[in-house]
Amino acid sequence: MLVLEFKAYGKSRQFSAVDEALRTAQFIRNKALRFWMDGLGKTQYDLNKYCAVLAKEFPFCDELNSMARQASAERAWSAIARFYDHCKKRSVLEAGSPLRQLRKKQIPGLKGYPSFQKDNRSVEYKTSGWKLALDRKSITFTDKKGIGKLKLKGTRDLHFYQPDQIKRVRLVKRADGVYVQFCVSVDRSESVEPSGTAIGLDVGLADFYTDSNNQTIDNPRFLRKGERRLKKAQRRVSKRVKGSNNRGKARQILGKRHLKISRQRKDHAVQLARCVITSNDVVAYEDLSIKNMARNHCLAKSINDASWYQFRVWMEYFGKVFGKITVAVIPNGTSQECSRCGVVVKKGLSTRTHVCQCGCELDRDHNAARNILSRGLATVGHTGSFALDASSAWGEDTATHAGATLLEQVTSQSQESPSL
């Protein structure tokens, strides 16, 4: 599924209708959740049927497209399904206690329990309720909300896709306006010349990452650089009277500041991930628990500002697109273990140089990256002894020599056809 986004342009009354559609979608989602809490809705089908009841009971719900109402109910069921999965994984349920008993107890204090939405910013249409113009430069929403025709501006061309390939259309409201997203059903695959190299990545705060070839990428620190403007915008909001128009304008400016930082992070992650994937056939990286790491209040802001998880998501995505191998390895002990002989050398966080008795002297992050690549190649090679063999064969050379045989296999597979 490919998501194409365009900026929407229209009149103020049209955007007011968009706001009304967003409020209606939030209302339906919350009512469907309450329907489940009362023990009346046990399946997603029950919530979908309940949308028809809401349309008869509330006229403003009937104005929204029927499939948009069902999409709102599906969002409620997604939250419910996530809660069930969380209960199963965390063993919250008592032994032998069925899920329906937990639902009847109505325990909102449990972690992950579905909550009512207060700031919905998107409404989703499926295959009806909208009509795309022949020139693909405007879209008309045909339900009773009165949104009407909106002009579209963006860098992507919708002429490459047939109308029946567009499975969903989503209206998204952001700080700088309203956007229209098209969910296109298409299998994206691209082919590039195999490079015959493998790389291990060790992410950090001083540098965004250090690879197994001792190449570093600077940490952009977008939040730190824009923090002065953010604080200034926050002070403006705090000085305005609550509920006034000036406070609303100040909040919009603050939202634009945050939106800019978010887009900078995404753009950096996309470009860097694409470059890493296209330059290597095998990429090994750390399987970090970012949520747990961010609990350290001293480093939480820097960790979130680095956006490691977003970088990982885009690497995995481009790995499928270009038919490359991406491996997430357990990072435990990668900084302590010697990449040459495998001996564990204890050192604190302040020690930035790895020095071993075997004569190996490397930067701490460089040593960790080499260990990450070793474990990644062992995972791909399906042999537990491969990591130790690779460590002993490295010496001071690049890590790609360790997996020469494996890379030949990967290269031959890449030349045949990239797999998604």
C-alpha cells in the first residue's frame, strides 16, 4: 500500500465542513467504544451495524458517508484489538478467565485500555463518498457534509494509478492546513546493482550512527536547534487569554513549529535510510527498546530527538523495496565485547575507546558496530559459530571480508529478482 499526500485548497466554509466531519468521526468512534464497554458489541461486525443505528438516531451522523462511519467504528475496534493483544502478551488476565469477563469488569486503569478520543484530526473514506477529477487536480466529496470540491497540490502524479487502485481517501488536518491522502494498492519494487558489501550500524547521541567501517553521520538535533523558537512560541500561548482568538492563533504558530521539526526528522530518516540500503546488500542494526530508553529523564529529549525508530522503520521499508536484507540484532554487550578476539572488556559510558589485551584499539562505537555486523551475519547465515569466525577473520580490515561467502549468495539472489 502506497500513501500519496496532497495539500488541499478551498474556501473557509469548506474547511468548516471538514472540521464538522472530523467531529462526527470522533463521535462515532467514541460511541462505538462505549457500545463495546457496555458489553453489547462483541465483534467488529457488531460495531459496523451500530453505525446504522447512530445514523438514524443522530442526523449529523447520517450526513457523513456510510463507509466513513464504518471506518470510524473500525478505529474503535483497532484500539480494542490492541488491548486484547496487550492482555495476552503481558498475562494480565487471570488463569482461565475469558476475555468477555474482563470486558464486563470495565477496568479503565489497566494499561492499554481503550480511551475516548478528544482531538481527532482525520476522517477516512473508503471507495465511496468522493470523486476524483479527470485531470487528477481536484477531488469532490459527495456526502451531505458539504465539503465539496477541493483543489490538490503536490509533487506526486496520480495519473500513474487507476481509480480502482485507490482503496481509501483520508482527510487529515494539520497545523498548516488540510491534506488529502490517497491509499493506493500497488506493489512497489525497485532494482539496483548489488554492492557486495555488508554493514553494521551503532546508533548514538554524539553521532547519529557509526558503521562497521568507522564512518560516522552527524546527529542533526533538529529539536535542539529549533528549541529557542519553540520556547518563544510557547510563551506567547501562555500569555494569551484562554478561549480567545489570539490564543488560537498562537497555538497554531506553535503547532507549525513542531510540525516543521517533525518533517525535518522524517526527511532526514528517509534520505539516510535509502542511502544506506542502496549502498549495501546486508544491513545489521540494533534492536533497541526506545520506549524503555526514553524513561531516563536525563536523556529522554535527546533520544526522542534522534528518532532512531523512524530511521529503522524506513530502513526496513526500503529493504523490502530494493530486495536487500535488514537484520535487527540484540545489542546487549556489543560495546563490551572485543570485535577481534571476543573477550569482554568492561568499561563505563564515559570510556569512549575500546582497548583489549589482544592489541585491538578502536573507538567504542566502531567496535560495537563491528559486533553488530558479526551478529547480523550470523543470523542471516543461520549458524551460531559464524559470528566467532567472522570476529577472528576481521583484524583491522572492514567487516565485509567476514561474510564474503554469504554476500556472494545475497548478490546472486539480488541479481535474479528483488523480493518484497
